[in-house]
Amino acid sequence: MKYLVKQLKGTRPVADLLGVSQHTVERYVAGKLRRSRRDLRERTEREVKKRWQPQIRAKAKKRAASTDGLVVSTRARFGFTAAPGTTDDARIGDITRALPPR
């Protein structure tokens, strides 16, 4: 709740967004109410995730652009399908590549 109040710059916009009274939002921020109703909790989580995730992505992109770029690492299976134990049997290998900044 505090995150939404900070993002929307006030308790009134948060109350309008969540469909509750401004006084209810103020009580949550002050810590007088601890457990919210299930529907209010779900709406709050949805709105926080909607605003939080783009921030995290933007910070990661900004950090990557200001440093040496991104490093991508993945695992892959290389080889052929063969009888187990033979030299032609597929092996798992790690691939790591550095992508230059833009």
C-alpha cells in the first residue's frame, strides 16, 4: 500500500484506484489495519506488479547500457542420438556470450 501511495503521490488516487475510501488507505499506511480483504489484497497486488515490473526492467536496461553490455548464458544439448555410453551420445554444454552495449 505504501508503494502505491508513493507512486501515485497521495492516498486519494490510491483509494480511487482500489475502490476503497481514502481513510481506509490511510489506516493501512499507518499500520492500524494489517490484514486486507481478499479482493482488496488481490487488487493491490495486481496494481503493484503492474507498476513494479516495468521499473525493474527499465533499471536493468539502463544498467546494461551504461556498463559493458549483457552476458547471456544458456545450456544446450549437443550431439546425436546414439546408444547410451557411446562417444556419439549427446552432451550438455554451456554457452556464454557477451552482447555489446548499444
